Amino acid sequence: EIAATVRRHPDRFVGLATLPMQDPQAAADELRRAMTKLDLRGAQIGSNVNGRNLDDPALEPVWEAANAFSAFILVHPHGDIVPGDRLKSYYMRNFVGLPFETTVAGAALVFGGVLERYPGITFCLCHGGGFVPYQAGRFQHALNVRGEAKARLKGTPQESLRRLHYDSIVHSTRTLGFLIDS
């Protein structure tokens, strides 16, 4: 249906596929099909795959296909939001949990080296990137002082962070200004 809508209104819409990320090879195949036969531009994926971060080695076939086709990958938070029960009050699951989940996804893409290994992919993190843009200094500090942060990342966090894109759904002009200036 998305591809059909884009075909009917190519001057108004571009489309993204939905991928079966729990089966990385099937997801890679579907991305290839979506981009070559359906003229979609990439895919929207969740921030984790059944609780596994986006740097999970099992996802390499998806990243290889996305890189080969210069795909746009929109990362939207979903699933079990960390830290769980503590966010039940006050609707915090949405306004704290979803940005946190996006932050975990972004950090995994950076420190897992996915952004370094696959420069052809354009990753966009929803909701202004969660807390990612506001923690760039902490990312660098982690690399400077902790061996764990260096396990898979070859360059600096800033090099990878520069490759990330963010949507503008932040509900604040001051926050949007910071995001644009970052």
C-alpha cells in the first residue's frame, strides 16, 4: 500500500518499507525488493529487535543490504521500554522511556561501529534523537576513560554522531535550536 500510494502521488510522497528484523536475512531480502521493485527509499525499523540492540552481529545482512542501496533507515522506539516498571507513573513511558529507548539504539549504532562500517546508510533517529545529541560529550568521555567503549568503535563518537540525522519532533523551539546547532 505504501508503494502504491507513492506511485499514485510521486510528487507528494516517498515511502519506507517495514522489515522482518527478527529474521535478518529475510529483512535484507525485503529491503532489496522494496528498493529495487517497489521504489521505496529504505525502511522504518524499531529501536531493538526482540530486546537485542541494533549493533547485534546477527543484523549484519540488513546493514550490508542497506549500505549497498544507500538506504534511509528511520529508527523509531518500540517494544519493552527500558527501565520498565519505573516509568508506569505520569505517562513517563512515553515522554521519558521512548527517548531513552532511542538513545540506547543510537549509542549501539555508534559504539557498535555500525555507522563506521556502513557509511552508505543514512540513519535517522526519531524524536530529536532521544538524548543522543545532548550526550555527545559523555560519549567522548566514555571513549576516553573506558575500555568497553573502545571494543568495536575504531574512530571517535563525534565522527559517527556527525552521520546521524534526527527528526524535529521535540516539542520545544529551544530544544530544536540546540539540535540544529549541534
